[in-house]
Amino acid sequence: MTTKTSQQYIGKLAVLYQGQGDSLPFQQLAERLGVPLYQPLNNDSQEDFFLSWRDGCLKLLDTVGATGRSHLQKGGLAVDIEPRNGEQRSWPAPKDGALARALGRKTRTVVDATTGWGQDSLHIFRMGYDLLCIERSPVMAELLTDGFARLAQQDWMQRLNLEPPRLIQGNAIDLLADLEVQPDCIYLDPMFPPKRKKSALAKKSMMVLRDLLGDDQDKEQLFEAALNAAGKRVVVKSPDYAEPLGGKPSQSFQGKLLRYDVYLKG
Ligand SMILES: C[S@@+](CC[C@H](N)C(=O)[O-])C[C@H]1O[C@@H](n2cnc3c(N)ncnc32)[C@H](O)[C@@H]1O
């Protein structure tokens, strides 16, 4: 993974070291992201988010909703590498369900241009597609790198001699134009504004992502870049209340409270 140092997290995010082993990886992480390292948590800190290794995972901890600025929410969020509920625990898992139908029967290679927490990417990977992941947020890219490294250590991955998906950190609007190999399918799941201010149904991980990164304002440009770069199709995941991102889709597949809009190339 290549990571650009970013100023965008100053005052919003810090790395937290609480005496858990070697502090060097924490220092290096803070340097890569250009954010402060606290050891331990400073009571006057202004940041809403902290990155720290806990229970063998890099975790994003938030203070949002906690009492007092420096009180961390319990638990924290890491990239979850376990199959989703109902997903078959074999590799490759059967290509069924709305996502597989949207990706298409003849698709072999997929670029997920909005990887986020990697949940769709990992589902796509477990179904056996050849996958490249792109994520523009350096923080999410760090969390994904940690998750993919944990994935590489899984028994089943090693038994089957599988490599985790490749990850590139950067803006997909630029990166898609320079892909070495044209993928069959480009998958997009940009952040749409919520229907209501705080949806009770929104997952905690997505609420945190929105608080950290905001909505993706340039999704129309991303769609155009994807349409230019894809070999056969672009798939856009949308909340069911949102208008289709690229106008009338060629096909649409309904999931639970969401839609996969498919744009086939001529
Ligand atoms: C709604 S989340 C994706 C969630 C993901 N599908 C999952 O299963 O966890 C959107 C993500 O896309 C990323 N993103 C949006 N526009 C992007 C772009 N132009 N290039 C790269 N990443 C982008 C955001 O930083 C954010 O992490």
C-alpha cells in the first residue's frame, strides 16, 4: 500500500499508545498520517477519533456520544474479516445473492473503488473474484492494511495459498484512469447523505465513517471515471431512497434497504 501523509485529520484524529508493547509501530503510524501520538491519552485532547492496536487489531476508537471529550467509546472498530451472517464458509463461496448477480456471471476481475471498511470487498474476494481495492482515506487504508494482514494469517488462506486483495490508497477518480489491466467490473459504494439525520438503522461503522470523512461529494465524477475505465460494467450500491447515480441503470438488483444498479458498457 502507498500512503500519502495527510493534513486533513489534524485536530480530529490522533494515535493512542497505552503501554501495549513496542511503541515504534504507533509512532510510525502517527508519522505516516501526520497526526499526534498520545501516550497515554491527554485529558485536554480535542480529537474525536483515535487509532490504536487492541486485541491484535488496529482499531478506530471514537469519543462521539461519550460523556466528556476524552472518554473513549468502548470496543472500537476494526476491519471485520469474518464472513457475514449466512455466508457459506468455503472458498470460493457460491456466487449467489444480489451482489453476485449484479457483478455478473461472466465477471472475473473486479475493482472496488470505494473500499471503506472492506465488507463488500471481502464478500467479493470470498466469492473468488480477482479483486483490486482502492480507498482514498489514509486512515481507512491503514485499517484495511491491518485487516488484510490478519486475513493473510488465517488458516484457510494459508491452506489454499491465497493472497489477500491488493490495496491502493488514493483517489479512484485519478487511479482508475491509470489501471494497468482493464477490470471486467468496477464496483462503487460511495457515501450518500442519510435519509434522516441519524438513522436508527445505520450501522455504527458507517456512522463513524460519515463522522470521520463526510459524504462523498464527487460521486458523479467517480461514476464517470468508473464508466470510462470498466471493461464490461459498473455496479453502484445505493440506499433504496437514493436516485440512481448514473441515470437509468441497465439492470437493478434489490437487496435489504439497498439496490445494486448495473450499468453495462455497449
Ligand atoms: C460507504 S463507504 C464504502 C463501504 C464499503 N463498501 C464497505 O463494505 O465497507 C465509502 C468509502 O469510499 C471511499 N471513497 C469515496 N470516494 C472515493 C474515491 N473517489 N476514491 C477512493 N475512495 C473513495 C470513502 O473514503 C469511504 O471510505
